[in-house]
Amino acid sequence: MSSAELENLARIGQLKREPPSARELAGLLASGERRLADAQRTTLAFDSRFDLGYNAAHALALYALRRMGYRSENRYLVFQVLSHTLGLPTAQWRVLAKTHDTRNLAEYEGHLEQDERLLTDMLAATELLLTTIQNLPE
């Protein structure tokens, strides 16, 4: 996968170049897998499932960025560059970007609307992230 776009973001200070470590990658992947599995448990409250699903998506998106040798201090950007880190279609990262906005409302304004469709779409996009990562060449 070409990292020209990522390199451009590094050049303007949106990303930082940093070699990945195997330990960090393993931790991000394991965290994403566990949180996604828990988010899919329908016995949990909506808020818990949303939080777990969002954090699973973020861990997996960060895994993809770190694997490419970059780091970001911007949580939104790790979703935005998924087309460059994993080749994800624009529609998929936009779902995750929307969940980021929803998560920010919940975190900073204390309001989380129970949007079952958004939760379902987020979990499906996160499953796609995980499957894509699991199918990456070693």
C-alpha cells in the first residue's frame, strides 16, 4: 500500500513518523478483538456496547496506522486515513468518523442518543477492520 498520502500528512505535522513495535501492535490487536467481542453482547447496555465498539474500532484503526510506521495525536485522523492504511472504502471510515462525533457528544456533553442503526453499522465496520487486518500479509 502506498504511503504517499501518509507521508504528506507527516510533512505537514498531522502525523509523526515512528517505527511500530511488535508488542504495541499485538496489544492494539488484542484490545480491538476483545472489545469488539464484548460490544457484540446484546445483554449489555447500549452505552456500554457503543463505548466498547468505538474503542475497538479505534484500537484497530490505530493498529493499521502504527503498522505503517506513523502515529497521530488526533483520534479522528486514525479513522480518516483508513483508506490509505488498509484500503477501506470511504463509506466505511465515514461510519467510524460519525461514531467518533457521537462519542465526543457523549464524552463531553453527556448525551448519547440510542441510535441502533449507527451501533450496527459501527460494529459491521469494525468487523471489516478486523477481518482486513487478519488478512494482511505478514
